[in-house]
Amino acid sequence: MKTTTTRLMSAPGAAALCALLLAGCATTPPAQNWDGLQLTPVKGVDAVYLLPGVDFKPYKNVLLDPAVIAFDKDWDPNRDRVELSRRLSTEDIEKIRTDMAAGFREVFAKELTEGGYPIVDKVSPDTLRVTAALANVYINAPDTLTAGRTITLTSESGRMTLVMELRDGETGQLIGRVVDEKVGDNFGRMQVTNSVTNSADFRRAVDSWASRLRQALDKLHSGGE
């Protein structure tokens, strides 16, 4: 009987991938090859890499690893906050991280499940494993929902870059990688920015990514490119 050693990407592995790309993956022209994956043009996404000849038809369900959240190295949410009551604590910042990871999972799980790809908690021969990290996360004017908070006007709510890997669930074989940056969609208009508007922009970005993954799986299942 043949024994296969499976090396699946763990959350620390996703964090390492995220760290490698923090310096500017969205501003650097994508290479044609990356770890044996071939750059594949996809409209509306910065860079998509697929393993040449990979067949997605066997994958009927998805194991979704917890998302890793990495804030931009220059992000300081308290830089312009003089009043102590408006400063974010370590716990506040960690809650932002936790809420983003939970929101990411909720949106992806809903989109994939409704699209016919149920989320599972263990791998089988028909499982696609999805590991995602949000890099360069920069949130403009995050708040703590305290009474009397100051209104902040910005031209965008923030930005973040998705780094997502697709692997064969059973063998751990890397078969796809996606890199895409999203910027809050105020489009240069000055508007109030707070936790509510930031959450709405975050949700729209993740909705877009989840929808694109589900549509891509549909197309690959049908034999499209």
C-alpha cells in the first residue's frame, strides 16, 4: 500500500506567505511563474496562478482555514488621537483582527455553500483546501463606538490585499494562488469614516472575492478557462 505524506498549509504557514508579500505585492508586476504555478489572466483580479493542467472537477466541497490578518507595517490607529478616550487599546485592535477573520469566514462560507460547495471540517478525496491571508490591512479612522466620538472625514476607508492559496485537500498539492488588492470605494469623495462604514467596505470587498472564487469554480467545473 502506497503511503502519501501530506503537508498542509497551517495558519502559521499562511502568516509566512502574508509576510513575504507585505512589501508591495499589488504594486509589483506579477511574474509569469510562481512556485510552479502559471499566471492566468482573470478579469478584475490582480494576479491568479494555476497549476498547469490542474483539474478542478473532482472538488465538491471546501475546507476553509481560518484567515490570517496582517496589518500594514505603517498602520498606527492612534497616531492622531490625542484624547485617551478615543485611543484604541491592544484589545480593541485584536478585536478588529478577530472580527475581520470571522467576517471573512462567514462571507466565504455562505457564498460557497449557497453555490453548491459545502464547507467541511476534514479533508476527503473531493476536498479543496482554501487558505487565505489579508495583508497590508490599513484602516482609516477606526473607532470604538464610544459616546461623543469625533467625526472623521477621509477619501477612502482603507485597503487590504488578499493572498489566497488553493490546495488539494488530501495531498496538500498547491494548485492555485490569488493576489488581489481592494481599496475602500469612496472614489475620492470626502465622507464620514467610522467602524460602520469600514465594516461595510470590508464586507463588499470580501463579498467580491468570495463571489469570484465561486464563479471560478463553476467555470472550471464546466470545463471553461
